[in-house]
Amino acid sequence: MTPESLYHQALDDRGFVPDPAQAAAVAALQGCFDALHQRQPTQGLYLWGPVGRGKTWLMDLFHRCLEVPARRQHFHHFMAWVHQRLFQLNGTADPLRALASGLAEEIRVLCFDELFVSDIGDAIILGRLFQVLFDHGVVIVATSNQPPAQLYRDGFNRERFLPAIAAIERHMQVLAVAGEQDHRLHPGAQRRRYWVVEPGQPSALESVFRQLSPEARGSDQPLQVGSRQIRTLRHSQHALWCHFSDLCEQPLAAMDFMALCDRFPAILVSGIPALGGVQQAGRIARGTEDGAARVEAGDRVLPTLAPKDDSVRRFIALVDECYDRRVALYLEAEVPLDALYTQGYLAFPYQRTLSRLREMQLQRFA
């Protein structure tokens, strides 16, 4: 198997639609594949473009064919592993270099899906991490909705991330996969997984939960996830049903959503409000020593945020995890899907989430 052969097989036998942007990406992936298996030096690949253009699918074709040690992960899964590993290496002289060197001994290729940086901690880590991996000859293939120069754009202390951008542009071929079609929206049988319910109306998810758990009414007791307790409307071995406020307005992290998807084949969320909000003006942050007066050296402008952006960030993480793991996600909101989040600090990354939610309304999903 090669990336090109699998791509043409999909076009010839599976009814996939030809796309010139995809064809160019496949040619680049094939060149990288050939060099790796001929033990020749090669650049990695950075595939970027709008949602639904097939970037993840193309990267997965490439990964399926590899006969060299490789690792394929969603980017936020990888970063969760990095933070956990750094904690384990606490006390090591240079834990980040030790982590990267150890990873380079295990793999030749690292495949990232959905590279998107919104956290200052991740931004600081990635510059050195990428450079050490490249120095050890690890080939990175990544997908993203943004070109490298726009990653972490307008982020706090963005200058700390610039070394990562420089390393990407030096060691990876940057290729736009920006065809005219959103392939996720090709016609397919519909399966409703999103309802609009006005406050005070009966929940549409009551019957959904009964259908998913026909042999058990389920429990409404809190659910233990690691060190946290999550309040539930009901849960059984087949499904988890929670209110939006208990999943997305609590201090849950990506690791918690991973654990929920490990445990439940379906997740139901009620009470989702309209999530958009007008961004608040940025504030000047000062240290205690210069709090009384504006001191140029001590000032820094914090990023502008809408009141609900923290809950939106968690909602995006939940949708991403369910989508990647093919966990059925049933949602009940106060507004239609296209009106759920229309403005705010996270409007750009939310476009990927909206595309995924639309695909989740098709029978072919899950």
C-alpha cells in the first residue's frame, strides 16, 4: 500500500470525489513516504486549509502505509501526554529535552491531527519540543486549519511561540489543501442528533436516553471521573446524559472528556444556551509592585475574551473527542445549530466544530 494507491482506490471504488488540492497533497505525501522507506532525508508536511477538505483523511492514508515506527495522535491528546510526561520527569535536568529525545528513540514519524494552539503553556513548550525532534531526525506530518504564521495569532506572549513557527517552516513543507468542497457535507441519510427546545418545554433527550438504554432506567448519581465528580441527569453503561453547565461550565479538562469517551458509547447534553458573546476589552495586567501607576516595563495586555469563552473551549474539546472516537453526541439547545456560536474569541476554531456537528447529523456517523 502507498498513499497514492489508497487515494486512487477511494476514487475508483468508493465513490470519492476528485479534488485537485487533495491530489497535490497526495503527491507530496507519496514523496515523503518514498524517502522514508528508502532511508533518505526528507522534510515533513504541514497540510492546512478550511474545514472538511480531507486533510485528516489524507494524513491517515499516509500513516496506514508506513512501515517505519510512527505515532498518530490528535494534537490535544499529544499535548495531554506531553504534560503528563513532563510531570513524570520532574527533577530531570532538562525534562523537555529528555522527553523529546526519548520519543525520537521510539519513532521515525509523528503525525498530528488538528494542530491548533490556544494555550500559553503549550505555546512555550512547542518551540523547543519541535526543534529537538527535528534535530533528532523525526519527520512530522500535521494538519491544521491555519498556516503556520497564523498559529496562536493574537495569543498572549506570542513571541514565545515564534521559534516553533520558525522550526515548522524550516523543516516541513507547507501545503494548502483548500479545495472548493466541504467533503463532510456530501449527501447522506440524515439522523437527527440536535434539537432546539425552548426553556420550560419537555426534554427531547428523555426518549433518546430510553432508546439507548432500553434495559435500564439508569442512575442519576454523580459520576466519578478521576478526582472529579460530575453531576448527571442519568447514566447507564450505554449512555451519559448531563446538563451543559455540568460538563462545560465546570473546570473539566481534555483528559476528563477522554475518560468519558472511554466509558460511554453515547453522550447526551441538555440545556445548551446561545454561546456567542461580544468580546470584552483587553485589560492591562500589572505586578503588585507597579499596581498604583502604569509602568511601561511591567504592563502586558491580556487577550480579549467573551464571558462564555471558557465554556465554549470545553464544548469544542468535547465535540472533538466525540468526533475522533466516533462517540454519538446528542445535543439539546436553545437556538439552532448555525446560531449556536456566531461571534467571540473562538469563532475561528469553532468553524471546525460546526462542520463536525453537521456531519454528526448524518447516518454514516457513529
